[in-house]
Amino acid sequence: MVPEGAIRTLSPDARRIFREAQDNIIELNKSRLRALEELKAARQKIAELEQKLESAVAEASSATSQLQQLGPASLQQVAPAAMGSPSGDTTTYSFNRQQAAPPPQQGTPAVEQSVTVVYETGWGSAFLHHNCDGRGWTEVPGARMDNGSQQFPGKKVLTVPGRRMEFVINDGKSDWDKPQGKDNYVVEEPGTYRVKNGKLTRLA
């Protein structure tokens, strides 16, 4: 420290500069002390946070280990503390094995719509010459009809997929069966129909 007597021997400008330098040094020392105090407080805060983090990691690791030991079976009344919750909440947690969803039920398959013609005749063979749903007429003489069935023994029977159908019947040669006063038999909707003596009757 400079003696006061030596300072008095200086010129006024020198004394002013010296005083300013002293003030700056004092202020700098104060700032350095404040910085050291703040650094100390920050280090203490970091140490506290690190300690809390270590505790939280340890609790989480312990809870994970307990869950792994219990497996996927139901865990009833798991305390919130074990879940790392400090709130004191008393919520009950339940971990259940997820059940496989049942396979989707298949819808009822669509019933194929068709027209069945039952023909009562004395012919040995019968052919159905038809145009179903506008798909065009079959080649002459047409589709051969079956010689009866369990439901219609002794009859000529043929089922054609579709809804609306025009048709005539022949013996595969020169004889044709057509409705009286019309060119063709006409069916407007699916079902089972009987042809007898030139008349068309719905059976089902």
C-alpha cells in the first residue's frame, strides 16, 4: 500500500489517476468475491441435483426389477411409491395380460340367385333354350335338362344362375314348347318354376 505522504507529493492529476486505480481495484476484488460465492452456491446446487438423480435412478431400477420378477401376470395394488410418485396418490395400477382378440366373424355367404325350371313332358330329352339376365341366347337347341331329381322325379329339371330369364323348350329336334299366345316363357325373379301344358307356374 502506498503511504499517504507519498501520495501528497504527486501532482493533482497523478493523485486523481491513483485514486481511480485504487477504486477500480477495490471494485474488481468485490466482483471476484461475489463470483466466488455464486460459483460455490452453484456447485452446491449441482451436488444436490446429482444426489437426487442418483436416488431416482435407484428407485426406477428397483421398480423395474420387481416388475420383471412378477412377469406379465396381473399385479394388484401397486403402491404409488413403487412407481416413483411422491404425491401419496393411492391409485391402484393393474397390469393384465392382453387377451387375443377373437377372430372376426365371417358374414353369411351370399346365396347365389338362380332360376330352376321343372318341365313335365313325355319327351325322352328336353333342352332349355334361354337368355338369362340379358347375357344372350344359348345356341340351339340349348342346355340339356336333367332327367329328374330327388325333389322332382320323372321331370326334366335345369337350374340356371341369374334373376330374369326368357326361355323356350325343345326336344333337340323339331318340336318346340312355347307359351300359348306368346313367343317365350318369361321369369322376372329367381325361384323354381314348373312348365306344364304351355303354362308357367311358380313353385317356390
